[in-house]
Amino acid sequence: MTISSIKHRFRAPWIIFWVGLALRLACIVIGHTYRIRVSWDHFNFGFEMGRIARSLALGQGYANPFGGPSGPTAWTPPLYPLLMAASFKLFGIYTNAAAFFLLACNSVFSAAIAPAVYEIAARCFDAGGLARRGSKVAEPVALWSAWLWAAYPAALQYAIHWIWEMSLSTCLFTWSLVIALRLRERVESAGLWSVFGLLWGLIALSNASLLLCLPAAMIWIVWPRLRSPRTLVRPIVGAALACAIFATVMAPWVVRNARVLHAFIPTRSNLGIELYESTLDSNDGYPWGTTLPLWPGDPEFREFVRMGEVPFARMRGEQAKARLRAHPGVLLVRTVNRFFFFWDNTPHPDEKHFGQEFLRNLSYAFLSVCGLLGLGLALKRRVPGAGLMALVFLLVPLPYYLVTVQARFRHPMEPLIAVLAVYLFRSAQPGRVTS
């Protein structure tokens, strides 16, 4: 089989992307989801990212993530706030037109995940004939997984409702996994290594929590070559090229933070504050809502402004560490609770409707169970790519176990969960009837 035919084999039908995009845009238009509820001076429109985008659109720089002027910030990575600022410049600050533009962009990112899902499933499960079960379709796991992502409501909710980075981050992350699978087979390709480094640079500027997977993915790519040191030269050169491109993409943000905030901040500055909030007894391990008060006159916010973001975050981080050292048992209990919440029922505002809550919890936990069982089956059968998927399942949730959890934090894993769930059900064998 030639390389061109292999590429064609793993290429998803474009109709899946277009149907997924059309469905998302239809939901936005019919459901009027671009009409953002106005509260707290439009804070619900993008939250901290919306405030930073407003500051950029007003010519005040990358600053002011809360209710009042607070100075330069690195509260969130810059990729999505820059997109929001562009929408505000084009369509007006906090307007319905700006909201529609951003949700439409989210929809493009979300629909673009479907071809990546197709290729992951095709390479890992269909290329070797796994889980075909007599299907007339050449790549059943890939086809069903891609359609599941394109049309399943849980897969599109963040694209059509949330003005935040989830769809963008998930798109970049999923395509980075596709490139990793390609590199496993063509580890000498300088072009693939370049794209890999570029994608991970953009991921770091969108959702820094995913960076734990970068070194793991690189090790996974070159692992088969470690048995033969003579073949390691070109993979190492390729990995170095990816690291150089990654550093180049990150450099403007890091240099800006050093000049403006006078600190080395590679991704974001608020970990200490978030960690402190997670240790408060009033939050019971699950901070919800704004991390700092939105009212500019609040004493805590005024202290934040007086000290500056970086010193304030450093102070809160030290206070959090002191709390954790004084109560290690509480940390352990809350970490275990957050582990279970991540997989079966992440905290969210109470809907006060038993049926809606039950269906939400059932859907969330069911998908988790299917994904985990599918991963276990893939590891047992030594499916190509199962090791990479296991690393993702292991590493992506770690920061959230230690700080806080919300349902949206699982979204970058959900394309793999869709693939593994389809693989699980496609692998089911009918039971034999014995007399």
C-alpha cells in the first residue's frame, strides 16, 4: 500500500465536518445562545477572558481581568482573549454580534475535531481490523466515532453555550494526538515534528494544564527507537526541532510577562490564588464562582490591586501551602473526592430539578465508564496508540485532582472517550447459548 493511499484511507469524509458545523450553527441560531445573560456588568460574557478582551479593545493593554482596573495581567493565557478582543473590535464590546462570531468560531473548532477523531480511531482500531465484526464499512470505529462527535449533544455544548477556550483547546490537543500517531510511524519527518511543536505552542497559549502531556507524548513517539540507538539520531533532531518551534511560539508571551510583570511566567500567573481558594473550608474543596470579588471596593480586591497580581498570587500560594501542611488529611480527602467528581459527577450550580440532575449525572458517568472500559480493553489487546491514550487519561486530570474540578475540564479528553466508547461497543461479542 502506497503512502498516498494510506493518507487517503485515514482521511475523514468532509460531510462529517460540515454536518457537525451546520448542527452547531443551527443550535446557536435557533436557541439564541448568542444572547448572553447580562449580569455583573456583562461578566458572564467570557468572564476573566472577556474582561481582558475588553481592556485590549479599549486600548488599555492585556489587563484588568475583574470588575475594576487592576493593571497588567497574566491571569489567563492569551490565545482566546486575543480572539475575543478581535471580535470586540469588529462587532462591538459585549454585543450579540460579537457573541455570535465567537460561538461560530467555537463551532468551527469543535466540528474540526471530528476529522481528528476519525483518524485516531482509524489508525488505532480500524487499520488492523479491530472491532470490525463483519461490518460492511471499511472503518466502522472511525466512522461511528466521528459521527458521534459531530452530532452528540454533550460534544457540542461548549461550542454553542460557552465563550471560553474549551473548543479551541480541545481541537488543538486532539490534532496534536493525531500528529503524535503519525510521528510514531514516520518519526523522521521534520514536517510532522514542526507541526507538532507549533500545535503544542498554541496549546500552551490556550490551556496550559494540558502541557503535562507534551513530554509524555514525545517519549511515547520515540520509545520504539530506544532499543536501537543507531536509529535515534533523526528522531532526536526532530524532537529538538519541535521544542525550538514550541519555544518560538511561547517566546513573545514569556518576554512580555518578564517586561510588564517583572517575573518569569511561562503560561499564567494565578495558580497560587486558585490553590488558596481550594483550601478554604467555605469552598469545601470546590471553588465555584469568581476567584476574586468583582466589586472594586472590596477589601480583598483592593489588596490585590495594591500588591500587584504576581506578589498577591505568591502570597496566596504561600498561605495555601501553609494550610495544606497544617491539614494534610484534609488535602488527601479532598483530592480523593475531586478524583471521583472528575469522572462521575463534577460540581455545578444546582438545577433544583431531580430529573435534569439525574440525566446529567447519568450521561456524564456513563461516558466516563465507557471510556475507561474501552481504554482497559485497548491496553489488554495492545492496540496501537493505547499507551498514548492511557497517558492522556493519567495526566490531564492531575492538576484538577489537586486544585478543583468542573465538567468543562474533562472536555479535552472527550474525543478519546468517544473513540474508546465506540470501540468498546463494537468489540462486544454475542453470548453463546448453551444447552
